[in-house]
Amino acid sequence: DAGVIQSPRHEVTEMGQEVTLRCKPISGHNSLFWYRQTMMRGLELLIYFNNNVPIDDSGMPEDRFSAKMPNASFSTLKIQPSEPRDSAVYFCASSLGSRLAGVPDTQYFGPGTRLTVL
Amino acid sequence: EDKVVQSPLSLVVHEGDTVTLNCSYEVTNFRSLLWYKQEKKAPTFLFMLTSSGIEKKSGRLSSILDKKELFSILNITATQTGDSAVYLCAVDARLYNTDKLIFGTGTRLQVFP
């Protein structure tokens, strides 16, 4: 299995531009998570999906951020317009998404996208 | 508010030393505790702990959970330079349909030859 795939690996853009980050989860995984990591705030959950449906987006910083999951094998995180404070590493993770009692669920992370907004 | 606290924030040791990393938590609905290792890229999964007192072991790494005192430790014996990384502790605090992992800020371990 190739694991979680993210693209691009690095993105440098100017303030005000639209940025789209992409993620392909592990095949067969039902849950997909978007995280942001910075030195100041550590790893923060932005939003997650289960069976392609957004379940909890309370971590999305503001309306400039949006995420979609049109099918089980693809998700996007979009920032429009981007700002310098959005500079961070954005991780996508996936898990089986098991809701069975007593069945723990492990998240597997993609390599991340390092975003720099100038 | 659910939270996960790791200590120390940073640790510098020499090869061959043994280290203990700490993770304490306060969550409403505990399901499991996970340890991840993060080098220069994505966090990679190490252990998942669900029951108190049962040690998980993988080579020189081991971890144990205490659900009464709400903490876990990660031990690394005979450290090597390749162990240098940030070690993240996360708690699965699922409630109803939430699958959130709550992460600590991590412990940065540096192992020098």
C-alpha cells in the first residue's frame, strides 16, 4: 500500500492567492483528517470526514478555509485568500473509521504539504 | 476542556542513555492513547494503548498506560542518534460520532554520539 498521498509537497505562494492542497487516503479507510502543524501551536485538527461526510469542522480557522471530499479516494483543503499566518505544514491522515465498541482506531499520516505564504 | 500535556518539552542525551517521556491527559471520554514519532516529516505510529498496566514493546521502545492516574510513559533504552525526533502523544477521546485525536505539543529528543 502506498500510504496516504499528499500533493504538492511544497507550496510557496503570495498573499491573496488561492491554495489547494490534495490528499488521497489509504484505500479502504473511511475517515480522513486534515491537520495543521506550526511551531507555536503544534498539531491541530482542522476538519475530518467519515464516509466522505464532514463530521467536525470546528477546527477550521475561518471562512477562508474550506475542505471537500467528493469521493472515498480524494480530498482537498482550500485556502482563499491565503495569508502569511497560514504558513505551516498541512497533514492529511486517514483511518479505518471503525465505530465498533472496543475497536481502537489508528490514524496514519501523509508526508505533509509545507505551505509558505509570502 | 480536553487536554494532553507532555513533558519534558525537550531532552538532550548521549547515545546509550535511557530516556523516559511523559504524557498526562484530561479527557471526557477516553478510548485509547497513541504515541507517534515525528522526524523531519509526518508522524509515524508507534503504539496504541487501551488498557492499564499492559506494557507495549517494540525493540528498545516500550510504553505503558495508567488509566487511574491518567498518564502514560514512553521509554527508550540504549538510545541511538536515529532516535532523535519529536515524540507526540495523542488521546482518542471519541464521544458520540467524534473521532478526534487530541495531541500534546510533543517532546523533542536529541541524541548525540
